[in-house]
Amino acid sequence: MVAGASSGIGEATALAFAQRGARVVLAARRTERLDAIAERIERSGGKALAATCDVTEPEQLTTLRVVTEEVYGPADILVNSAGMRGGGEFTKLDYDRIEDPVRLNVLGVLFGTRAFLPSMLARGKGHVVNIGSLAGRFATPGNAIYGATKHAVVAFSEAMNYETERRNVHVTSVNPGFVDTEGFPQGDLPNWAVLKMGTVTDAIMKVVREDIAPEYSVPRWLSAFQLFRVATPTLYRWGIRKARRARLSSPSR
């Protein structure tokens, strides 16, 4: 079951699972997009069900779970991929622009997990993959709301995995770096800094195949930078402040 499957990482993940023989349920708010992706999977010989759903609405998630079980049986894998940007100068944002990313990026993950996790625990089998971000591992100036939501996803995934792993169910936050998608265009970044979508979906497949939990970041070399952040916080924060000042003083700004 892939939430947020109408575009971006969610769409690519659904296609990747279908190519590997999985029966896939595609969930998102854009019905026409979902139908087109499901048709594409079916034409390629796969199995897919498109289900319109707003993951911030618990009643719709309950219906989604029931429909999934009626058509394919209980979900073995849940991918919570629905998300949105949340940047901008915080004090200039109206309250809706603060609340909307929190509802989708955080509550969407919590609600989706709440809907599908009990049946996994009951069967002693399953994996919940929450699409986090490296913004959930590093505080990014000018992106406080998005970073806060992704920090929440990382923390939730780790805490839940401690509770579920003894029952053979894993919860993992997959934390990609910059990925060029419809909702997160990266046109101002050099090509080397932008991950290929296949790199992200390969990471998700690896996590599920090898039962990796509670988190997995990609690209892998940034793991060393995470260690640097934890081991030398003062130096790390000095570097972030310096980079921030350099960006603000750039002529392009």
C-alpha cells in the first residue's frame, strides 16, 4: 500500500514494487493520476488498485484498509510517502501554511500507520516505510517547518520500531537527500547534488528486502556527516551559520 502514489517518490515506489511482482494499492487525492498509473502497471502485466484517499482523514484511511483487504488481503508493506513543502520565513507565514505541512507530513504518517499496523502485528508480519528526509536529520535554516515535520517522522519511526520489532514488524524512516520531483523541484541545484529516483527506490526495496530499521539515509556517504553533527555539535553549528550567512549575502539573493 503506497500513500502519496500519484507522483514523485510514491509513484516511483509503486512502479518499482509492481515491477518486482507485488500487488500494489495506490492511494492519493488525485484520482485521474492514480487511474493512469494503475493502468500503466496493468498494461505491463502487474496488479494495481487505485484508491482515492486523503491520508489526513482517518475515516478515509479506514475505508482504504477495508478495500485493500477485500481486494488483495492484508497489506504486508505500507509506504507513507504523501508529503508537501513547508519552507518560507516563519514569521511571515499564515497559520494555514504552518498547519497544512504538519497535518500531511506528520499526521498523514501517523494516521496511515495507525490504520494498517494492527493487522501486521496480528499476523506477525509486515513493514512500514515512512519517507522522511535528510532534513529530518539536519536542521536546515529557512526550512524550519518542513524540517520539524521530517524530524518527527524519523523519531516516530524509531520509537515505533522498538515496539514492533519483537513481533516481526519493522518501521523504518527512509531519508533521501535532494530529489527532483513535481512537489520538490531542484532546478537550482547542480546535477551531482540531486539523487536519481532509482537510487531512492532501490533504497526502499533494500530496506524491505533486508528488514532494515529504524532508519536508512541515502546517499550513504552522508552518514559520516551525521556522525560529525553528533560528535562535534559546536563545529557543525558554526558551519551551518557560516553557510547561512554566505547564502544571505549572495548577489543572487
